[in-house]
Amino acid sequence: MQTVADALGLSRATVSLALRDASKIAEETRLRVQAEAARLGYIPNRNAVRLRTQQRNVIGLVVPDITNPVVAEAAIGMQMGLEDRSMIVLLSNTFDDLTMQRHVLRQLVEEQVAGVLLLPALGTTAVELERLRAARIPVVLLNRAVPESDLPIVHVLDAEIVGIAFEHLVVEHGAQSLGYFGGIGDAGPRIQRMESFSRLCAAEDVRVMEAWSAPSPSSAIAARELAHRLLGSAEPLPDALIVHNDIIAIGVLRALNEFSISPSELRVVSIDDVELASITTPSLSSVSIHPRDLGRTAGHRLLAALSGGVFDGALEAPSLARRESCGCGSAPVAVG
């Protein structure tokens, strides 16, 4: 830093502030300093900075599977929510395995990260997270609650999501029989959504099609195979399906296309509204949970915890993207 300061006729303090992107430094000065530092091959030692200032700027993002489109979009939103604090995001996948999650969380504690955003693995208990609490590392949960844990969580209410899909299919399209298709059987989201689904069906005297309300992994291939078996059996078709997420719905649509079943015969509304939903055949009607906003809100909530402040933000309300798969629009039946 002294070499850069001497070359540019600046003080070492000014160079230090410019290299840290401090807002009090003029943009022209910041660019001059950073250009000279780059020319000299200067690379700041973040570990040394951390030891000197006692400030940590690494956030752990721990998720079951980053290839899940909702998780990926939430991760993008979360990083956007942390940009104003120049936080570095360290991503780890747990594959919904508790042993892997324990290993990852132990490493994050040893690395002394500033905070953790966690989409918990299935079966996570409050005891599993005690190591983070003992290390005084703030944690914000994303999407999945942990039983008996008082950690803050950012998620959309499952009852609200199911209610939007149910009202559209029953009130607007007149469906009299419904299935709730897919989702991991013992996972909190499916359990809570099934409770809401069953309650709504009972209240409105809508027939629940049990065979079409089976759980399934979050896999388009597995969903297609299950839908294929049902379509090839003697099970009657429901008027409509609420599908647990868009990836599962893509598999269902594929099977319906292969059996030449149109949206007028079986209406489909999914949940999540990821980018792929608009380009399926037919295009997929889906309740949008606005995953990027979900991640951004989680990031802001974690920043509030880090600064000792109070989080006063709110999630964007879920909304229905009306497309062809529920009959809101015309679409050709794709075969094969």
C-alpha cells in the first residue's frame, strides 16, 4: 500500500480506503488506486484484514441442492441482498443428508463466518444447530422450518400458496375433483400443503382423488413415471391437479402430452413459477413465490441480525401466473 501511495502521491490511509471501496473516497481516486495496485500485482490479504479489524465478511449459504431452480434463484436474490455490504457468499450443498450438513456447519464455524443462511436438510432438529448458536453466528432459515427452533425464517405460507391454486381451479374453472401431486412425503412443505388442500376440499365439497395425490421426489423423470402409471391404469382422471413444484409439473405435462390429454381434460396448476414454466408445452400455470425476492429478503434479514438492527421488510405476496396448462389460453397437444 505504501508503494501505491508513493507512486500516486497519496497517503497510505487514502490507498487503504480506496482498496476497500470506501464510499468517502472520490470515484476517480478509487479507480486510480485500484489500477496502480493491479499493475503492481497487489492482492489484499483478507485473513490479515479480518485479524486486524475483527470484521468478518463471509456468509455461508447451505442448501440441499443448488441445481433446484427455486434454490438457484433464491441464491441469486440472496447475493443481491448482500451486495451493499460487500459480503462474500460461500456455497455448500448438503444433498438433504444430515451427516453432510453437520460437516458443513462445523466447517463454517471453524472458518468463523459472519452468518449463515440455511435451507435445512430434511430431519434437521434444533439440536443440530446448537453449534452455530454457541459460536454466536447469526442464522436465518430459508423455506423450511426446524421444529422447536426459534431461529428467524423467511418463507411463504403454504396455506396461502395452496389457496391461490385451489381458488383458481375450483372457483374460476369449476373443478369438482382435485389431486395434490408430488412432493417428498415426510417433508414439511408437502405435509403443510396437504393439510391446507384437504381442509379446502372438505369445506368446498370437492372430491380428493387419492391416487393422484401421491408424493414423489422433486424429479421430472420420477413424476413422469408416476403419472404414466396412473394414466395407464383404471384410475379416473381428476378435473384438475395442484402440483407441488414446477420440476415435478414438467414431468406430469410430459406424461399428459404422451397420452394426448389436453388442459381441457385435466387442468394443471403448479407452484414456484421458475423461468422454465413459461416455455413448457403447454406453458405451465404456476403460483409464483418470487424466489429471488425470497432470497433477497433472507439476505436483508441476516444483515439486520449482523448489525443488531430490527428487520422490517416484507416478502412479495405470492401470485398466480395464468398460462395454458390450466386452460387459460389455447395450446396444441404435443405428442411424443
